Amino acid sequence: MKKLTVILPAAGKGTRLNLPYPKEIFRIDKEKALIDNSFELFSQQGRDSVEFVVVVNEHKTEIVKYLSKYKSKFNVSFTYQNPEEVEYTGAIKSAAHLFGERNIVLLPDTLLTLAKGVSLIEEVHHSLDKAEFTFLFKPEKKEDILKTKGCLRLGTDGRVLSYEDKPSNNLSNYDGYWCAFAFKKAVFDECIAFMEQSTLKFESYKTNIEQTKIFNSQTIEVETYKDLGTWEEVRDLLSKDQ
């Protein structure tokens, strides 16, 4: 199997949980922290098929020690976020020197699942065999949720037609939001530049979606998705596990 590099941007300040340690290592039970969700998606894999790159800042080096638990199973690399880069897009850009030919970005304070029996790594490779970029996509029509997400409008064939991060208008135009995305190294610069324009709310876009491999790209549908970066979501998850 081709190797997949998993990028985990973990350099955020974590202000929503306001913990005295990195939110990514917040325990949701005795054995498991938030960041373990990303590693569990590849529990049937080993270092020959997947490796991890974790982006941190100088205040979150506890993550390095915590993830030593995976040193016998995976190659795990760490890099600092370039202080000149901002937001999650800047964290991902800061890891570009460690990209493989095929990569996936997972948000390490989230929980996602695909349909029962569907392998994430197999789905990603299958999609990247057809195209150079793909979103993991959660269908959603609730406007209060769409306002907080990176939203997508899809064609009847499930391919991406438009994208906007945290839209405030025309929310009915969108079909849901992305939970993760995979890409081939060669198209990263053009795709992240387009996404960053929307994330940072540039007044005038320099790049149109049609100029990138995001346009008409494939999607992989996500069955469940939880953003565990807020206390409300954490409490909801813990109450369901009891």
C-alpha cells in the first residue's frame, strides 16, 4: 500500500477549553486523550503505511511526551508552527517540508467516523487515485452549525463546486462542511492558498476555486463528527459513554 502522511495541526491556543495543558491531551477516559482519536483511525496500520506529523508551538511540548506511546508503532515527527503563519492553515503550511506524496489533514481535537466497515486509509487512497484533492464531508443543513464550519456546495455527483469558511450569508447554498482533507503534495500550495483566503477573510480573493484542484474534487462522506474543542461537546461525549 502507498504511504499516507497524517498532518495534525496542534499549535492552537486552546482558548475554548482554557486548560493548563494542551487540549489535545485532555483525557476523555483513563486511557485515551483527544489526540488519540486521530491515531485510532489507523489502528490497523503500521509505520510502513502511515506516518504522522504533529505541528506544535513552544507552549505545547507536552504533546511530544504524550505521543511517545506510539513510538513502537508509527513514525511520528514534530515541527513548530512558523510564527509568521496564522490559523490552522498556517500550522499546516509549517509542516510542508515533512509532507509525503499523499497526505491527510486531521484536526486533533475532533472525532470522526466513516460508515461501519469502511477503511479511512483505503477510501483516501482510492480517492487520490482518481484526483489530487479530496474533502471528508459531513452533510449538514442547520445554519447555526454551518456558520462555524468550512462549508461546501456539492454537485449532484457529490463533487465540490464552491467553498467558504464560516459563511454568514446564503447558508442555504451549502450542503455541509469538511471535517478533514487529503491531497497530493504537488497541489498543496494552490489549494491551501485558496482555503486561507476564505479563512482569513481577505477582502478580495486572488484565487478562484476553479483555478485549484479543489474544484470538482471528490468527497468522502463522514458518518459522525464531533468537534471536541468545547466543553459542551466534551460533556456530551462523556455523558454518552457512561
